Amino acid sequence: MKEINVDVAVIGAGTAGMAAFRAARLAGANAVLIEGGEFGTTCARIGCMPSKLLLAAANGLHEARALAARGIEGTHALEVNAAHALDYVRRERDYFVRSVLEEIDALPDDAILRGQARFDTPTRLLVGDDVRVTAKRIVIATGAAPSVPDELKIFGDQLITSDDLFELHTLPKRIAVFGAGPIALELGQALARLDVEVFMFGKGGNVAGLRDTPVRDTLAAALAEAFYFDPDARFKDMSLEDDQPTLRFVAPDGSEHVEHFDLVLAATGRAPNLKPLALEKAGIELNDKGVPVFDETTMQCGASHIFLAGDCDGTRPWLHDAADEGKLAGDNAARFPDVQAVKRKVPFSIVFCEPQAVSVGAAYDDLDKQMTVTGEASFENQGRSRVMRQNRGLLHVYADAKTGRLRGAQGCGPAMEHLGHLLAWAIQLELTLDETLRLPFYHPVVEEGLRSALKDADRKCHEERAETPPALPGAAGC
């Protein structure tokens, strides 16, 4: 058994793990990075980047075909070369993966350990069958893996996850997509726009993680115009008939259907990848889902020398947070026991379907309703949105009724990835509605829709205080 002694051992070489490793070494710690799977990060290999590449191809075709309404003819003849499109996605995906691998290759040989790590004691890890690592501090950054409900496993080889989709060399004619979260919506809509007949089935009415009912329903209605979409599916039977996945279900209108598919995509979320670690030997408290209890301002597990970062903590499953958490965990592991707390960035998520969906800051149902005003803006008649033929969606912004300070927002519509950033910055800077509305808004831009929501909230806020709203600059009309 090979014996290794280090200051900090980082388990997992994804976005969070690599950030933790870099931070620990920068702080002067002797650190080792342990990885039992493929290098390349979830984002680059099977997540953010390949999904956006597939969406870019699908949206390009969709937008070209939509030009007929503007008098551009002949686009109806455009066809999908599925093999070429999927090969393009893989080649561009591999470009992003290569940049990660180059960073790994540049590390000293003794900084990397290959093999599955598991706890032997709170300060000792076994890596594979022949390496024992004794570490003064440990960072767990093992990421997450697709979570597949048992009832879907009946579809056998016709069942795929988002991890498998990008390795296809042809597209199915018909696919059933289970899930209505970000992964399901992005991949399902991309496939639909690439001429795959898509049936999407959600559970419990959840759509894109939105908890604001009017916003959620607006997004669901827009998506249902493009493909079959039931956010609260009711099944009578699931089976494999003549090697074809077969679903018997009740549609939202009460009618019963039997549909056959070529493939089933399980996009039902990801679960922390913690089981191989033997956490029962780590000496730390676990919650009811088997995830270590930790402080998100330090990433420390209790008062222990063990830290957590990235998707495996089960809280913020986004790359920017994984990078932040990794840096925080690695820095605190290096300085332990002098652990430093930080104020975390505003929670912020985007779903890149169309209409795009965004959640920023506090969710409406977490706020004190009596002390909150909601500003609303529809994009149905918003000028720039109509010019782009993307005039669908609804934005809600939440503000403190007494102070006018922005607290959160949820919305769906055009350019939400950009409006979401503006809102995240304003919320993190603790701006009030009045302060935000004094900032410049150009014309004609989609951001004017954001201004409309802010104005609506500001009016309600001043009504709550029985005040006259101040005169604010802003173009009238469209």
C-alpha cells in the first residue's frame, strides 16, 4: 500500500474540485487532486456547453424557418442532417474539454491521483486498492450524477440520460422526455426544433424550477405551443412493446392516449455523487438525504476539517456557484482552523429554453407577503420583443414594501439571461426601486420590459406608503 501525506486532499476534479485545489495550493498548502472518473468537468463534457451547442443548432434552424413571416422565402426547404449536427456538437464540445485537460496536464505528476476515493477514517482516504492518503484537511467535490426513477428502467437500452444524448449519431423520430427542469426543457426544445417529435412529461406541475405560479404557467403555455407538454403527467401504464417504449397516459384535457417512442430521455434531475465515499467513516453529520451538513458561508462541515463544494452539496447546481464554493472551500481548508466566512452571491439561475426563464434572489413564496410588492411586465406588447418576434413571457420583480429594496425576481421571456444579470447585480448591491429606475434604459431594447416591471413595483410600493411616486426619467410608449 502506497502511503501519501498531504495538507489538503481534494476529491473530485470537476469545476469545484479544481477551484478548491488551485485555492489550496495558492494559499501554500501541499494539496493533491483525486479523480476516479473522466477529466473534463460536467459543464464542458456533458452539461452546459454541449447542451448550448445543440440549442444553437436547433435555434438557428427555427429562426431561419421563421423568416417566411418577414418575407424571406425558401427557408421551408431547410432540412436537418442529424449525423452532421451531432458530430458538430461533439467536435465543439471536445474543444471545451481540451482546455480543461490542458490545465490538468500542466499540473505536476504527484499532484494527481487516479482512482475512486473513500474514507477509511476522518483523516485517511483509500484511493483504489493500493494508495492510502493521510490528509490534515479534505475537500469533497464529487459532483452529481443523473437521477433515474426506477419506473423508467423498464425501457432498458431505449432509456438514455443527458450524459448519453450527445453521443448519439442519429436522432430519433419520436422521443419521450421525462422531467420539466432546466435540462429537460433545454434538450427537449432543442430536439423538437431539430424535427424530433417530442412528448414532455413533468411531475407535480413543476416547470423550470419556477415557484411563481403566473410566471410558471406562462412558460408552460408557451412551450406547449411547440410540442406536447404536460407538467403534471398522469400515467396508466409504461411498457416496452416490440422493443418500443410505450406510454399510456391521460392528457390534461382528460383524454386517454397510447404513444410509442424510439427513445426515452430521463432528465429528472441529478443527485449528489456521494455513495462511494463511505461517509459513515468521515465522522461528520449527514442530513436525511445523506449529504453532509455544512455552512454555506464557509463550506465547512460542522466544526470538522472536512469541506464540501459544488453539485455534491445538493444546493446550488450551477457552475458559477461551483467555482465560488470550490475556491472558498480550498482556501478555508488551507487556512484551517482559521476558517473565514464570506457573504455568498445572490442565488441566480437561467434556463436557456425559449422563452428563457430566470430566477434571481429570493423566491416569492419565501418572502413575507404582507411586506412585499410585486411588479409585473408582460412581453406580449413590448416593442423590441415584438420586433424580434419573441413577444411572449412574463416578468415579476419583488421588493420590500417599506424600503423599496429589491429582493428577487422570476420571469420568462426574451433575453432573460441579460435581464437576469441586471437584476442579480441590483439585488446584490441592495438597490431600491427608485435607485434602479434612475439608471439609464435605452430605446428600443428588451430591458424596457424590466423597467416596466420596476415601475409597477415602485408605484405599488409608494401606494403602500401612501406617497406620490417621484418623477422618473424614461421614454414613453413602446
